[in-house]
Amino acid sequence: MCRWLAYWGTPVLLDTILYKPTHSLIDQSLHSKLGVETTNGDGFGVGWYSQHNDTPALLRDVGPAWNNRNLRELADHVQSSLFFAHIRASTGTAVQQSNCHPFRHGRWMFMHNGAITDFPLLRRDLTLLVDPRLYPYIEGTTDSEVMFYLALTFGLDQDPPAAVARMAGVVERVGHEHGVEFPLQMTLAVTDGARVWAFRYSSARASRSLFYSNRVEALRRLHPDVAFLRELSEESRLIVSEPLGDLPGAWKEVPESSYGVVQPGLDELHRFAPAAV
């Protein structure tokens, strides 16, 4: 499995989130506490938006995040108000750059922790359901990338929650047709550069961990001595596989079978269920 984070809010240096917190994502690449594996060293990726371009930039590599000099250099100099970061522990597919998250198509970015159970058995049926116009853009061999392109096929541009629900429904249907009892395990994030949607769901109703940060106003009251919090807007949010830092009261767990939306104004939290296609 993997660990990931999504940040939305006041522009910050990537270093502020990726490296500086106690038990940062980089620390989790070696010392994960809630993941299936303690070490997540099968590649990493960072994707971010700038004010000059609607398409996200990506840095992905097959090496571990903890000793990558290019990531360290970039994190000290790149500032963004919306970025994804992902550290990978392969569930069986090759360790190669095209299999590292996040994945990108146009303005969209996607990352995932989890797996499609018995994916080699289901791969052909699932990939044949991808829109033929989108199929040429699939570069790697992961179940995660197929999930992304299925969501794009089912209308991610028009209605992200509905598209992800249809994707999950198709994965479960195809899995059940092949005798797989619990086909899907997912905590995933997707963004169009303006909003972030994060989903927690599994067929067995025992999903991998996912948390979101408390409101900045509440964090300031709890921790008035933390200078970093004074620099953030009230709307800034983090969504993480595993809590960063050591601030009591900073994190809330995303409920099982739910999805949240981080956006200008009020954030949202809703129930999630796969949809038939």
C-alpha cells in the first residue's frame, strides 16, 4: 500500500508540508505507523499547480523519497496553494516511473492508496471499459491508473463524485463476475486544480486510514504558539493517509464509506457508495 497527502489553501513551500512536520510524509516513507507496510520505498511523486498554468506539474521517480536530492531541492523552492504528494509501496506491479502517482490528464490529477483485488485477473475486462479516446494516454500498468481513466470515462469532468461512484461500481461488478468477494480497497484523491475530492471506501467496509485537518481557527486556539498556523488562511486544509506532526486535536478521521470536498467556502462531507453503470 502507499501513503499520500493533499494540500489546499494558502500558498506554501512544499518543504513546509513534506519535510518539516514531525512524522512528515518523508518520515512516513521509512516509518509508517498506520500503513500495511512500514516502509514505502517503491517510488514517489509530487504534483502541484501554479498561478500561471491550469495543468499541474509532476515530479515522479522510482527511488525512495527519503534520499531524493531533486525532491529536496524542489521542495525548498516551489510554492503552491494546491499540491499532491504520494509515496508508493507496490502491490505487485512494476517499480517504474509511469507507475508512480499522482497521475495526470489535462487539468486533472489523481492518486490512490489501496488495490483492486486480483487485478491481473480483472485487468482486461476493466481496461476494455475505458473510453477508446482516453485509452492511449494510459502509460503504466497499475490498477490505480486504470481506476483514474475509468473515472474520466464515466464523467469526471462533469460530476467527480458520480464518476468515482460509477468507477467503483464497475470494479465491484467485474470483480464479482470473476468470483472476487471484496474487489476494491481505496482511499483516493482527485482534483481539477480548484477543488479536491477525497474518498474512503472498500468492498469489505474496512478501508485504509484517511484523515483531514481541523479548521485552522480551531487549531490556533488549541496551539497559539505554533507560528506556522498564523500564516494560513481559515480555509486551508490537509488530507492525509496518516497524521503529520504531533499537535493534539489537529486531525479528524474521514468516516468509512464517505467522501469530502475541499473548496472555497464551506467544505463538504458526504456518504459514498458505488453506483451501477
